Amino acid sequence: DRYPHELSGGLAQRAATALALIGDAPLLLADEPTTGLDRDLVERTVDELRRHTDEGRALLIITHDLAAAERIADRVAVMYAGRIVEIADAGPFFGAPGPRHPYAKGLLDALPERDFAPIPGMPPELGALPDGCAFAARCARADARCTAERPAFDDGLACHHGLTGRASHSLTKAAADA
């Protein structure tokens, strides 16, 4: 019995999600569908969106909520400064061997249930992106090539170092420190 402008953010979010799920659309695009919801509602909403895909429809979810992404995604694409830096299957991305791009690894390591380690530095200005890798100024592995040349996107990864997972990242970092 309320007008849309009278709804709280969370209630408006739930109403928008319900309206999107009413139809039989073959593709549902969900941009931050869990914003403004408490954790129980996030899980219920994500489960409902997942049910949408179980019925043979496609879902593209855009989110900063990595816990929701882990719960719902089959594949994950990570963006940094407006560029995709990694695409991976969700299981290996959130589990073993883990993300291959240093920024994607940093995102997961910053979660409270993981290492709770923040990514050092500040992101670049989007209006003045560097010529090379946009993450280079914040990356412990960056070298001259990273700052001069934008990495090609190859095999689901945009990184000059071609990381192959957490184990090899740790090994190469250890080798570099030696």
C-alpha cells in the first residue's frame, strides 16, 4: 500500500527482484541485486536467482558481494579499472587453485573470512588510466613491462606474469625474493 518512493532501499530491492523474476525472460541481468539487504535476505535472494538458472534460463549478475557471487556463479569475471583482468570457473576461483590475477587474489584475501588483508595503494583515476597494466602501481610483482605495456587478455587472464594459481604465485614470489 505504498508508493515506490516510500519504500526502504532493501524493500525496493526485493520488489525489483520479484518483478524481474515474474516473467519468463531467457536472460536476467541483475545489477547489484543484494545491495541494501541483510545477509539472510542476500542468501534467499541469491538462491531465488540461482533457481532461475536451474530452470534453464541465463543470469548475469554484477556485484561487489563476493559471498553472493561464490554462492551463485558458475563463472566469474573480475574487473579492475573498467577492464576484465580474469575470467574463471567459480569453483577453482573461490577454492583451489584460486584466482590467477594479483588483483583478483587481493580481492579474496581482503575478505574477513580469509586473510582480511587490504590491497595496498589507491586505484587509478578512470579518466587517466596508465598505458600499461592499470593495477601495476599496486602490484608487488609489477616490473617495467607492466607499467609500459597493457597486458593482452589470453586464456582468461590479463597479466604479464601468466600466473597459474596460488601455488605458483607463492613459488614465483618466493623465487623473486630469494
